[in-house]
Amino acid sequence: MDSSVAAARHVAFDWGGVFTVGTFDGRSTQNVAERSGVPVERVRDSYFRHVRQLEVGAWTLEHFWAVMAEETGAALSYADFEALYLGSIADHAPMYATLAALPAGVRVGLLSNNYPVVSAHLRRDPRFARFDALVFSNELGHKKPAPESFAALEAAMELPAAQTAFVDDVQENIDAANAAGFHGILYHHEAHARFERELAAWLGLDALNG
């Protein structure tokens, strides 16, 4: 495919579990527990009761940590927590290689249930320059699988949903994407080669060079 020619089909991705290995939430809570000496069950109880406030942008990360620290007794400063939180990102290198291999004519989007500070950190990543559209739940005020999330993605992509595949590792989100008119592709990091073949077929390419 001539990369200077606009493609007829395009692709958008989730972030956690797609561009990361495993779940960011599970890894970050484990790291907080280990650093603070607080049982991981106590950390996760507080984290998962309040994380939606981050995902829809209702709380800052600093306020989130203040609530968690008080509930769990974890004696970490906010600065230490933020550094630990961002340090919990574990990149899934094969997906970044796939991203880099997409022809220039293919528009690329991201729709992620994400958090203040983390979303800003990702925007600064040079690899994210390949994305044409970035939609983060904490900036939008809605999280997947809400229809508003996929409507925002369609608007940001500046394309009809039917021309865009949506890649996510959660079946509920794939179902919502399909309902919104996207072509859902369920992803698992242990089947990356199969995913690349499926995506290439959707895009009308013989193969991806990732």
C-alpha cells in the first residue's frame, strides 16, 4: 500500500492490556502495597472503590492518593506515590512495533479509561505522536463501555465508525464498540501474531511489518 494514499479503513486502540502487559491497576496496587508495607487487599479495596473518580476526571490524582493514604494507612508522600504510579506502566513492546508499522494513510486513535497525570504522561511519549486522536475518559467525563465514549472516539477520528476497527482486551468494550458501529477486535497479548494478521486483513494489507 502506498503510505501517501489515504486508506479506506482505520484503527483505534485501548491502552491498558493492549499497549501494556497485564493490568496497570493490579500492578500499581501491588507496588503501593510492597512499598508501604500495607496488605495488598487493603490497598485494592480502597483503590477500586474510588478509582472511578479518577476515570471520569472528578478527582485529581493527588486527592485520590490523599483518600487512599488515609483509608489504608500507607505512609507515602504524594510525590512518591505519583512516581510509583507512573513507574507501574509496563509497555507491551510488540504493540508499539505494530503501531509504528501502520501505513501513514491509516488514521490511528486511542480510547482509554485513564487517569489524570497518567494521560498527560502518555501524551508526552514520543511514540504517541503516531496517534491522530486521543480520547481519555478522565478528560471526557465518560468511561467505556458508555456510548458517549465511542461517540467521542468517532468524532475525534473524523471518520464514520464503520471505517474504524476498535481493539480492546475486554469483551464488554468490544460489544459496546460493535453496538456503536465500529469493527471490534478482541485482543490478547499472547496472541499478538494472530491479531496482526486480523488487523492487516481488516486494513486490506498483505501484512504488517511489526
